[in-house]
Amino acid sequence: MAATHVLFVEDDDVIREATTLSLERDGFQVTAAPDGLTGLDAFRAQRPDLALLDVMVPGLDGVSLCRRIRDESTVPVIMVSARADAIDIVLGLEAGADDYVTKPFDGAVLVARIRAVLRRFRASAADDPQDAGALLSFGDIAIDPEGMEVTRAGERLALTPTEMRLLLEFAATPGTVLSRDRLLTRVWDYEWGGDTRVVDVHVQRLRAKVGQDRIETVRGFGYKLRA
């Protein structure tokens, strides 16, 4: 089996080289780029399995690069930021990133996050417990779990793998309030917990596609799909 190919865009030479070596020791194939434009060229030429993008890189910043990648592909994207500021995190997630890590990061934690993202990206519909093979309908929203397709009023929606898994989780128990911690565990595979802003931003992105009133916020508890 071919090694998982990671595109790593980072302008700091020390971090780029150390992280590349660490990922390679864990069995990944790594293409490293020092700036956003070089990273975009590498992505288009090599089509990696995952993109790991630093927010602050020259030429084309990480958030803009993430948007370019998302326009062309649903490949998993993880943002890297030197700051844990909400604005950096939210901008990256709103651009279409699936997850983020903050510097300095532990190599083992980074690998765990990469593998978690890849697991949910690669999981087939048959692997999902909520998949019964039947078409699910909620108002003008139709979900085909087997074909991994969603339509709204007959128009196909372009969902990322993370958004699709999030919607399937809601659709498995319509009307039931799902806590952010449960969604982190079920959708992001975070048994150890994680930043709930990841959930909030992805819910907002999903709402923009399926309808703002389709997913309801239950203050203090979480979210539920309105049946």
C-alpha cells in the first residue's frame, strides 16, 4: 500500500524540516513547500492525500491557499497556526479546513490528528452505523447515505467529507439534541476531547448549505436537526 502523501506548507525552515522528518518516520510521504504559491503548484501537480497548511506563509497565505484547494478538491485540510486566537481558527475553518493545530505542537499529537481526519475522510458510507441504505428526507433536503450525496430542492449540494459526516450524524437521530462533545467524538474522532469551535464553525458552514433553520441551536446543550 502506498504511503499517505501529505503536502506541508510552512515558511519556517526549522519547523518545516523537523516536521517533515517526524512525519516521514511515521510512514508518511511528505512534500514540503516554503510558501503558498509553491504549495498550490505542488498540490495541483501531485494531488496529495492531505494538506497541512501554516496560516502565515508568504506569497499566498494559508487561509487563501485553503480556499483555492477547496475550490478544486475535497481533500482533507488541517491548518497550523502559531496563535490560538479565535479569528485565526475561525478564518481557517470557514475557508474549508477540516481541523487545525496550534504551534508548538507535539509530533505524536499532530500524527493523531492527521490520522483522525484521514479515517473519517476515507470511511465509506457502509462503515457508518447510521447508514441503512435508505434515502433520508427532511423537508427539501434529501440524503443518500449509500451514494454520499445530498440535494436541496433537487439541487446537489457540494459538501466536504466532514460536513457530510456531520449531517449524517444529525440525520441518524433527527430531533435529538447532540452535544458538541458527542459530535467531536463521533465526527472528529476526538476521544480525548477538543476545541468545540471546530463544531460550531462546521455547523455554520453546513447551515449555509442545507438552510439556516434546518439545524437548531439548543443553548447550553448543542444542536439538533429539525425534522
